[in-house]
Amino acid sequence: MKAQVVRGSKQEIAEAIVRINGEVREAIVIVEDAPQPGEYQPGEDIFAEMEPFTVRVGAVDDSREAIYTRQEGE
């Protein structure tokens, strides 16, 4: 079994899959929703819907040195 990445339009991807020798058992399809007219406004925060899943903490040292230095108890 081998993995193959196929990119292009729907039509191009379908044609490429048909040309693959062997049995195609699985496919992962990434579908990008096209914004409807008036749905997207320039300057809009496209990541706003992920806000509830983010972590907000103050005074965190996320410098390269701090990340790669062992802390007490590690």
C-alpha cells in the first residue's frame, strides 16, 4: 500500500483518482468552504471562532531559551 497526494480542482482530483492503478480504499478530502457574497468582510478576524479553545495566561516566557531550558522538576 502506498500513499499518494492528489491536488487540484474537483475535476482534476477525480480524473487523477481514476488513473490510479490498484484499489483505492480510503481518501482524505479537504473541503474549503467558499465564502458566500457578503459573508466575509475584509479585516474580519477569521480565527475568532477558535477563541473559546485558546489559552490566555499572563507573564509567560515563551522565548527560545525558556522553552529549551529544563525547569525545576523536569
